[in-house]
Amino acid sequence: SQKIEQNSEALNIQEGKTATLTCNYTNYSPAYLQWYRQDPGRGPVFLLLIRENEKEKRKERLKVTFDTTLKQSLFHITASQPADSATYLCALVGNTGKLIFGQGTTLQVKP
Amino acid sequence: DAGITQSPRYKITETGRQVTLMCHQTWSHSYMFWYRQDLGHGLRLIYYSAAADITDKGEVPDGYVVSRSKTENFPLTLESATRSQTSVYFCASSQTNQSPPQHFGDGTRLSIL
């Protein structure tokens, strides 16, 4: 069956360090993958999209990689700040053509 | 400001009641979506709409009804609420097709007693 897996355990890091979040998928062949940020009590906010022919995408302190062989995307936040604390969701288009979301990983950046 | 507005933000109702969640977007996006978000499941698609008067089922449509008479509005109705429908409901829209990116409202937290 098709699955998207994100680490359900919260990731706790110290301010200034690089946070790395993982998104693994099985039985999909997505043309692109998206990352969203969700703050408590708010809806998800789109951050980045990476296509299958792109190895890496950057936006300010954010970097996303996409390895279609490993079926994995990594989401990096460099020089992390307490304001980066949130839940991060990965999403891809499933075989039905609908957007499928992972459960999200909560990041806590401590000052 | 342009965006997606969901109402109400919070709702408590009883089993068996009908309840309607409202969603309004000001972008004139063609596509609109309803998701529910539960612990352990992430976001799951309930229904979506490609345009006015065009709707289709998502992953978990049972017990829900949608309509889209106007491009900007996409209400979700629980015809006879059940406790299993207690959840946080998110409406989203996108410009051209089902995918990138989707813009979300801030959700309706629905509790069914």
C-alpha cells in the first residue's frame, strides 16, 4: 500500500544548529513533493516544492532534497531559530491524483 | 486581505445534529478542498471541487455533503453528526489544479458530544 512516513517523534535542537526532517514514501512515483509548515491552531502554509528532476531546492535558510531512488526527501533548516518551531508536513500527489500528506514532524528549537 | 476564511472557528454540537462548516476564498481559485486533521492520521481529503457545480469525493467522504454554487464558497455539511467526526477541519484552495501549492484556512475545531 502507499505510505508517506515522517518521524512522529518531536525533533528538539539548539538554536543555531541545522534541523533535518525526513519524509519517506513507498509505492508512489511523485512528479513533485511539497513541504508545508503548520503552527498550532493554524492551517498549513506552503514552503517549498521540489520536482523529481531536481536534486535540491533552496529558499533562504531552507533546503529540500529529493531522492527518487531512495524515495526520500530531506528538509533542512540552517541556523535554526526558536521562531522555526512548528510542525512540518510533507505532501505529494498520490496515484489517485490527490495530494497526500504525511503526519508531520514537530520541531522545537530551544534558545 | 485576500485569503481563505473558515467559520465558525469552534463548534460544539450533539450527535445526530446537522452542522455546516463554511469556507470562503477571495482569490477566485478554481479548486477547493476539505480536509480533516486527526492525531495519528494527518490531513485526509474529504471532498474537493474543480469548479462551481463540480465536486468529487476524496479519501474519507462518508457522512459529509458539499456544494459549490459559487466559485468563492465551498460549504461542508455533516448531515447527522457522529462522535467520530470530531476533528479539526481545514478548507484549502489552489489556482490551477489539485496540486501546488494549496492555500489553507485556519480551520474549524468541531466537537461532537
